Amino acid sequence: MKNKVVVITGGSSGIGFALAERFGRSGSKVLITGRNAIELNKAAEVLQAKGLTVAAFRADVSKEEDNKAMAGEAIRLYGTIDILINNAGISMRALFTEVDMDVVKSVMDINFYGALYATRYCLPEITKNKGSVVGISSIAGFIGLPGRTGYSASKFALNGFLDVLHAEVLKAGVHVLTACPGFTSSNIRMRALTKDGTTQGESPRAEEKMMTAEECANHIYNAVVKRKRTLILTAQGKVAVWLNKLWPSLAERLVYNAMAKEPNAPVQ
């Protein structure tokens, strides 16, 4: 990955930040994006202080023009784009019968359309370089999680898009990776939206028992190097995907029971 140009959306914290550090330590030239300029610039400064080649560009992935500008900035700074990691994402927690439809739309705009827009504008350079497009998806893109309507729908949509893209660029030599981390310690649950669009504020799960963002980033980095098609992380995640294929009714019951154990769970 030395001297490869890597664009990472949602790179100011969590998995995105860990990915920026992992690729940066390998000699990549990294551009991270995010909506919060203060958090984004602070993240870039921390990485730069470690001697890594990292630049920041404020962009909202849900806005097509921001993605176009992001690709242009990467080319202006580094001359090309080799790898795009569609990492920016948001979650939500509410029953479908109770959630405001604007909340679902917001999640789809970031998790799904954000990846489409970013890929559209980065793909020409990636194709020239026979590089990689990575989508940070979720186990929720393989099995529906009750109380996560917008999140699961967006990840199912993302998985479908990545499958189509893989087929369309097959002969062009472009690598497409669908990475599904499983439950990973990050701030995505703290920032998850509730039924009325307000942020959840705290995680309903034991973050300290989850895979760390750094460990997750290392797995994704290795999958990019090996040009793998799919990466499913954590034993729990692998079992859920496998069981859902073989015995979906059982998988559904087990997932329901697991989600119902969360504090103040939408499902009981």
C-alpha cells in the first residue's frame, strides 16, 4: 500500500480513523472526510503528528456535490485515487411503526447514497489504477435486525450495489470489497438516531466486549491487500450469516431475542 492514495469517508473517528492510521502506517497517502470540521481537523492533526501523510476535507457524503469535490481534492493533493473506503455511516433504533420516515431517509442518504456518490466520482481514477472500492457494510446487510429498519435496509442496499459493481468492473480489473465488521466498538451507537431523529447519546451494548476499531481496521487492510471479495468479522457475525442462509426462521428468532435484551429495546 506504499504511496497508494486512499480516500476514507467518515474518517474522523471509529473504524474510519483506525483505517486512516493503518493505511498511513503502511505509507499510503490518505484523505479523510467528515461533516464536523472541528473533529475532522483534530483527527488529521493527531495522525499527522505520528508522521503519517493525511489530509482532511470537510464533506457530507449525503450530498452529491460534496462527493464530487472530495474526489477533486484528492486528485489535486495527490494526483490520483487508488482506493476508496466508503466508511461514513449512521445507525438508528426504533420500530418501523413508530419511526419518523425522515429518519429512515437520513440513514439511507448517508449509508447508501453516500457510497453511490463517492464511488461514482472516485471510480474513474480507481479504474485507471486497477484499484479498490471498499464498502463498510454490516451483518445487518445479511439479516434484518428488529428495531433497525433504516440501518438494515441501507446495508442490504449497499451490499446489492457492491455486488452489481463487482460484476460491472470485473473485466476492468477493479477490486470490490464488501466488509462486514459485526459489532465493533465505535461511536456509531452513541450517534444513532431515535424514532424522532434525536441522537441516542449512549450505547445500548457493552462496547468494552466488542472488537476494537483498530483490530477491525487491520482485518480490512489485509482484505484490501489480498483483494478479497467479502469479509465477515467476529464469530457471532459469521454464525449469524451462515445460520440465516441455512435456517432463516431460527436465525430470526435468535436475533430477535438478542436484540430484545438491550436496555430499553424497541422490541420486547
